[in-house]
Amino acid sequence: MPKKRGKGTLVLISLIERIVPAKILRKYEVMLYSAGVTFSAPEYILLSILSGVVFFLLVYLLTFSITYSLLAFVMVSVGLSYLYPYWMISRRLENMEKNLPDAFFYLASSLKAGISFSEALEDLTTADFGALTTEFRRTVSEIKKGRPTVDALRLFALRNRKSSVIYRSMMIIIEALERGAPMSDVLVYVANDVREVLRIKQERKASTGMQMMFFIITSGFVGPSILGIVARLMKFMIQGKAAAQVPAMTTIVLLFVIIQGFISGLGIGVIREGKFSAGLKYSFLLAAMGFAVFKGMSMVSIGM
């Protein structure tokens, strides 16, 4: 059943389609599809902007500050439009990586039973391997429509190229298929290799847990708390003409807290997963946490 949209909504969606280049909208549509978001790209962008506007108004009614209101608008809009889909895709890829070795072992056992590779893939779609099963169903559907098995598997790898584990594994299997290698042995080898890689990644996350907690505590709580109290004390300690500069100084300190939280989040991504992009989810969380703690501590009543 088609969605009913108001005239104003259609006008805004049409405006977004005109402003945002079609190439970017197509890429964003793929991102939303991978994240499991049912909205179209223009609809979801509009939803993110309207949510940001709502938070802008709420923060303005509470603080009467344009700066804080704009900050809330940017954080909510960016969080919904990019971070939420990115987080959903990350969760989906993690689920697929976790189930990948078992799926390859399942394929290998089917091949050893004497069935063809295409039949083994179709048999795999009846098993429960989470998001991985959905991807294999799509691959089997493409094969049934006439696409060569190798090409369908290559598309599988390209759709999930953000996961180096999945992409590398599928490319090894594709090369083995093209060369006519014994697939059951190759699948067992790749499954064991993936399992070892995942074990190393898990050990890395476990060994960097203390560093992650240090970043979170210092950038998300201790630092903002101290600076929030300092900002509160400045209102009492600075008198005369210099007192007019206190609001501007407080804003600068707050921006420092937010930037520090954002950079610390990127650092967590590098430490835990070896790439800056993995830290974006932590960056915005630490920035929001730092902002909330700073504002809370700067409002604490201090007896002078």
C-alpha cells in the first residue's frame, strides 16, 4: 500500500531531490538499503532535518542560545542521517562476519555430500545464519535469473566490501571457482582463516578495553566536569568590564570539550579497529556526553 504524504512533504522532498545531486542520492540510497532503512533517500534526509529542527527549538526554549541550538540541530541531523545508518551497517557486517565460518563449513559439508556448488548455495539459504542468509538468498536469486555464479558472488563481495574479512574471503572463493580448485577444501581453509582473524580482532578489542575506558572517562566525564566547574567559577571571579567576556569564554571552553570528545572518539576507533571511520560512532557519543556533563556542571550551585 503506497504511503500517503501531505502536499507540503512532497514539496520538501522534491526540493531535496533538486538540491542534492542524483549521484549522491543513489549512493545514499544504497547505504540506507544496507542499513535496513525503509525510507527513500530524500525522505530520510527530510526526516533527519526535521528532527534536527525539533531539537533546535527545544534547546532554544531551554537555553535561549542560538549557538547551543545550532549545535543540537547539527548533532541530531548528522546523527540520524549518517551515524544511525552507519551503526546499523556495522552491526549487520559484524553479524555476517560472526556467521561466515559456520556458513563456509556448511557449504563444504554439502559439497562433500556430492551436490554442485550452485545447489549447495541454494541449500545454504534454508539455514539460519542471520543477515548472511539474506545476502546468500539474494545471490541465489541472481543466479536463478541467469547471472553466472562467479559474477553473483563478486557482487556479493562488492556489496559488503566495507568488511575486509567478507570481501577477502569471497574473492578467494571466486578465484578458486575460476581455477577449478577443490571447493570443499578451499571453503574449510577460508573458514578456518576467517575464524582466526575474528579471534585476533576480538583479542585486540579485549586488550584495548582499558584504553577505551580511559578515553571515555577523561573526555566524556572528568574533563568536561572540571571545565564546567571552571566556567561556573569564572562568573563569580571575573568582575568589572571583563565580566562581559565570560559568556564568550564559556562558549570557547564548551567548543573545546566537544572537539576533544570528537577527537577522542576517533582515537578509540584507531585503537580498537585500526581506522578513523570506526571511531565516528564514539566521537558523536563522547561529544554529546561532554556537552551534557559540561552544561550540568556549569549550572551547579557553588557557595561563594
